[in-house]
Amino acid sequence: MDNTAYRYYDVRRVRGEATHIDIDNTRIELAGSVFYDTALIRVLGEFGWGVLSLDGEMVGDIATREKLPLELIQKALHAAKLTNERIEISETASGMRAIPAMKEDPRASSLEEKAETLLDIEKHAKKDEIVSTRLGYIEKTEQISFASSHGDEYEYELVRSGFSVMAVSRRGSLSQMGYNREHTISGIQLRTKHHLAAEAADRAVKLLDAKPAKGGKMKAILDPELAGVFAHEAVGHAAEGDLVKEGSSVLENYIGKKIGPKELTVIDDPTLEQFGFCPVDDEGTKTECTEIISHGVMHAYLHSKETLAADIGYGIAGHSRGMPGDVPIVRMSNTFIAPGECSYDELIESCRDGILLIGSRGGQVDPGRGIFQFNAEYGYLIENGEVGQMVRDVSLSGEILTTLHAITHIGDDLTFSAGFCGKSGQSVPVSDGSPHILLSDAIVGGSDV
């Protein structure tokens, strides 16, 4: 093939097996596995990209570039000729991280054994005033192989598994929900998760007695889950290089500027052995830790090879991920607020009067306008430096930059929560993390807002 016809190409093949089990009120609604084998070829022509998504068997063994089917690369190159926007990419570091050993391989248990264990776990959520329960299990094994014209060649296997339980309580016309989940790359151990069902049920029942929160501006402590959501949704997405390049980020042109207290550092680290772990990114770039905010100063954006070449601000590549058969885009991995020095008790005492917000029930963020709104699962009033009455129907909203400056204390109890992040129609596994943090002037939504 005439190498002068293209400037770069890469091929990524993903072979996988995904197992799902869904149980609704003691009834197994779904229990089975699906198999997939897909490949994506990207070719950078004279101007832009040409992309070809196809069955994985068509690219065959890509462990060595000599075995690549060059006629397929030519097809992708032909598609690249349809674009006229000149795209540049950067040379990036090569290398793959070691795959963490699993504490327990979830594949060692049969589908039937897993379903039986889930049914047994569900029994612990069947309590007075619980009217509905739902449990879910997911297990995904993927073998990824990658090769590029830059000489990068990788092969590895990752196993991710996760579990969730939901319990719904009812008293008269009032219904409440308790929810727990856990996802890991170290192998979920279902036989040890009965307590999560009991906790979800207990919380759903307690929420029946909780009063609706009163909204307004006040001091607020965010627990690690909600603070982690803020780090991911409000900071992480706004730091993604493609959004910055498009002019869709409130953090554009903020490199080197103070946007929070000196105690605040926000990190995205795909090398951590959390649910968002990436041994190498989906463009073949070595993964590294990136400090998005360093000691209160906007320090770096997250980049792909393309956004790094766009010279929009400091950062490193290695943050490009794509679902099997999809084009990799700038994505987070394990995004978290680094721990500070305050104990939990010191945070409560410093708050004095305000609210403690716990958990997350979703929300929305506009990284371009720099505004957000997140729903907490529940909360507790803080009065005279002590945790008091439980409250429900509570949310947190505000402007990203204003909220960053409102962080006055950061706890020492960093905790991660795992899940999936959606962007541009693609969903990838991630972890969010934070210690407890104290906001001096939070906008809390409640019954009168």
C-alpha cells in the first residue's frame, strides 16, 4: 500500500461476552449472555478521518501489523477523502499498564449460581413497608487488541462486574426508594452483598418518616458520592478537550487561573485500579494521571491525540475511549477530589448550621454555560454542630465556578463510587471519588424551591 496516501491509521478489535441478570420482585426477568466481536479502523488521510466499523473477524489477528488486511485500510482511506477539514494529531507516549489481578474471578460461578445468590440477597430487602424490590447484575469480559501505523501494538483482557439493589417503600400515598450498587474490576463477590439489600430497604423505610427539606442558600456538606458526582459532572466534563475545543466549556481559557481554594485538587487518573481503569487508552496512548485543578489553579485539560494537537491548553493525551466498534472520544476514567486534612467530625463542627447531603439520584449539567443541578438521595439537618433530623426531596444546584470557590473544607476520607458515563451516545465505565467537602454558600433545593 502507498504509505504516502495516509498520515496515520489504527485498528482496534474488541471481542466480548456480556452477562446480565435482572430480578424484579423475586421474578427472574432476564438471565443470559451475549457475545460480540467488532473492529474499528481509523485512517487519517490528507485532511480528515476515514472510519470503518465492521465485524471483528474481518480484521483477523492484529497482534502484528504485518497481518492487517490492507484493503480494509484503503476503504477507510477512501472515506477520509470525503472530508476537507485539516486535522492534526500529536505523537504520544507508548506503553501499557499491567492488568490488576482479580481477587475473585466472577466467571468461576455459573449463571444459575449467580441468579440463586441474587434471589437470596433479595430476601434481605423484604421488610415491612417494602412493596417492591429490584436487583441487577452485570459481568463483561473483553479481549482488546490494537495496532497502529506508529508501531503501537497491544493485547489485553479486562473483566468488569457489578451489582445493584433497589427497594421501594410505601405508606399510604407516599413512596420512597433506597438504592445500593457496587462495581469493580477485582471481581464482585455476590455472596457477601446481602447487607447492601438490607441497607437499601432500611433507608427506604426511614425516608417515609423524613420531612421534605427546606430550600435556600446555606452551608452544605456533600458526602463522597455526591461530591464525586460534582467532580465528574461539573469539573471533569468541562475539562474534556473536545468540549473545550468546540467552545462548549466554561473552563475554556482558564489554564493557570485560580478557580478554587488552594486545598482543592481535582484529578482524573486512568491508572488507578478502580472501575474506570484503562491499561492503555483506545488510541494506543499510555495512560497517565492528570491534575485538572492543582491546588486551586486550573492546571490541565483531558486530551486525545487530536485535541492535544489543537493547542487549546496544557494537558496530556491518554484520555480517549470508545465503546466496541465506536470512534474513541475524550472521556474521563477515575475522576476525584484529592483528600484534605479535615476529619468528618471537624467538618460537621465547622458547618455548625446547614445540611448534610448524601448520595445521588442523577441530575444535569451544562458545561458550556457552567451550571448544574444534582438530586441527593437524602440528607440530614446540621444544627449547632451536630447531625440532626433526616430530610428528603433535596437537591444541589449552582454555577460551577462559584461552587468551586465556595469549597472551604475538604475531608480526609476519600471514597470512590463506580458506574457508567454517557457521552455522544457512548457509555463507558468510570469511577467518581471525593472525601466529604463543605460548601460555604450552597443553593439547596427543597419543598419551597
